[in-house]
Amino acid sequence: MQVQDNWTSNWGFILAAIGGAVGLGNLWKFPYMAGENGGGAFVLLYLVAVVFIALPILVAELLLGRQGRASPPHAMENVARSAGASEHWRMVGGMGMLVGFIILTFYSVIGGWVLCYIVKAISGQFSGFDAGVSESAFSDLLASPIELTLWHGLFMLLTAGIVARGVAQGIERAVKVLMPALFVLVAILVVYSAIAGDFRGALAYLFSFDASKITETVVLEAIGQAFFSIGLAMGLMMIYGAYVPKSSSLVRSSYIIVSADTMIALFAGMMIFPIVFAHGLAANQGPGLIFVTLPIAFSDMPLGVLVATLFFVLLAFAALSSSISILEPAVAWIRSRFGLTRIQACAVTALAAFLIGLLSVVSFNVGADHMPEFVRTHLASPTYFDFFDNLTSNFLMPVGAILMSIFVGWRLDRAHLSGELAIKDGNLMRVWLLLLRYIVPLAILGILLVKWVI
């Protein structure tokens, strides 16, 4: 069954795709991943991964969506059938959709943290925060399954409410507000950090290169972050591609999407680390960098209440723009598979994601010690939250990307690809196919072997 929805304009599609890419992966995860993995070394590897791995796959995934014109499993099946390949390739689309759904279950929990901290910021609760008070406040939030469940539910409700209105009236209309607002807020906060923080120290930290910091773990984390940040191999780019008209250039759109996503990730570092360094705080605080470290800085700075509020509103905008994108592929599949209306499919999918997300909620409190020992030890996942994150970012997404690159690079006709992508430069086409056929799958496979086998 082909999708009936369409973007009202190419600009609406690009904004929606940027919204799907730009999210907590840029503003929450990228800064703390850089902090934990050597600063400039991680940033350089991340940029290399974006250009030579993520960008070629993004073009391929959008192409599969537009050719298949259906939910990810059906889109892959449609393209495989037309190419004379096995219809079992639909499993690649199904895996991508499943990845997005799993990510949504714990992404919504983090989105709930952001909503909670907006309230804390507006009410001036960061006033007088020191290290002990800030850590205690975040720990108290995580220790309360009821409070986490309420915020998780509110975030999921906001996400479902937007998606239920449809592609044009819901998703596209929302991103046309959220994305410009997000860019404006980022610009304001970067300027503020440059004036009030240690901007020179932040630039040195982010862009100075130390080869000794490069390890197998850092390489894998950089590639995983590129995937997570841009939203690859999780179904969202494939379903968004299904709504794109033939007249739109997928290559040009991909350049814009990747450039905007990378710019926001780098700006996030330039927004956060000047404040961290100016207040003598540690950059390698992990996930707590946003929710523990920054509130300490907000408590001391002029206009701290305003800046803190703007910052967490910015995070909420980014989180929502991504969560609606992640929910859409599963909604599209359920509609076509079971013949439900959009509202019904949205309600079923969001409820299922909310319920499974409760495993991530209890990971921080009453269920923190309930993970099986095998998973805890061999998969480096002490909680369900860690397990879902590792499963998607470090296994399913890379494997899905390998399979998509092999399918597009080897199973689809080159002349047809050139016409579909409107690539007139033969050298550019050869480089793209070279990356898809050899560089992308071999690089990802090598990293996976280092991570899980060697």
C-alpha cells in the first residue's frame, strides 16, 4: 500500500528532515559524548563519519523511501520487487522501523526530563545550586518512578498529538515553527556563551586534535553518534522520503540536512562548554552534563533564570522535532497493515512506546538492579535504558546501514540511480557508489567486529 500523504513544499520536507535529525542527539548527547571521548579527537572522527558514511547512507535511505512510496518495510519490499531482488529485503525496512520505535521508548523518558527542567528553570529553582544540590535534584527526579512516568507520559502525549494531525497539518506545520525557533535560540545562547563564558577554551577543547585520544571505542562512538544524530537507519528518513515528490533533489536536500545537523551539534558544544569551563566544571560528566553541571552555572550567571529557561525550551523543541519523526514510520506501517485511521494508529503506537518506556523509567530506581547478569556483563548494559541505547546505536543502526548500502550499491541499476538522483556528474556518481559499495559497509563492519568480537 502506497502512502497518500505528501509534503506541501520541498522546504517543508527539508525542515521536517532537519527536525528529525536535529534533536537531543545534537544538544544533549553530542556535548557529553565529546566530553567523554577526548574533545577534538571525537569531533574530528564525528565529522569524518558524517561526510563519508552518514551522508551517502542518507541519500540512499531517502531514495529508497521515495521509490518505495510506503512505510519502511513495504517500501523496501516494493523497491526490491521492482529491482528483481528478494522480497526478504523488506526486513531491512522493518528493522529500521523497529529501531526508531525502540529509540522512542527511551527518548521520551529523556524528553520528560527536559520538560521537568523547564518548570524548574521558570520557577527559579536553580538559584543557589551548588554541585551537591544540583546532583541531589537530578538524583531525586530519577529516583521517583511516578514523577518520571508523568513527565514521560506528557512528552509522549505531545508527540502523539502532533503526529495524529497528519503530515502537512501536524508534522510539517510543527517543524515550520519549531525549527526556526530552535535556530534562533541556539544563536542567542552561543552569543551569550561567547560573551559570558570561556569561549576560547571551548574552541580549543572542541577543535584541538590529539591523536593519542583515538581508541576503538572513540571511533565506534563517533560513528554511532553520527547515525543517532542524523537519524539514519531508524525508518524516519525512509518514510519522509516516501512523501517527497519526484521534482525534489534528494542529493541537494541531503547536503542541507547534514550541514544543518552538524552545525547545530558543533554550536551545541560552543554553547555549553564555554559555560562549563568558565565555572571550573568538568566536561566529562556524561549524561549529567546538561542536567547536573549546567544548572550550577545557571545559578551564578546574570539573567540565569532567563538563560536557563531558554536553554531547556530549546532542548524541548529539539526533542519534539525528533520524536515526531521517529513515531511517524511505525504509525504509517500500522495504518497500512491494519487499516486503521491515522489517529487510531498514532494512539496504539504511542501507547505501546509509553508502556515499553516504563522499563527505562524504572532503570533509574526500583528496577536498577534487575538486568540479567549476562546482559549486564557482556553487553555493557547495566540497565534497560543502557540496553536499549546500546542495542540501537551500537548494533541495529550500523547493521541496518550496512544492509541498505549493500542493497542500493549492488542491487539497484546504476543508470536508474543516476536518473532518480539527477546526478549528471559521472565522477560524483562513482564516488557515491564507491562509498556505498565498499567504504561504508567495510568501515562499519570493522568497527562492529572490534566492538563486539575482538
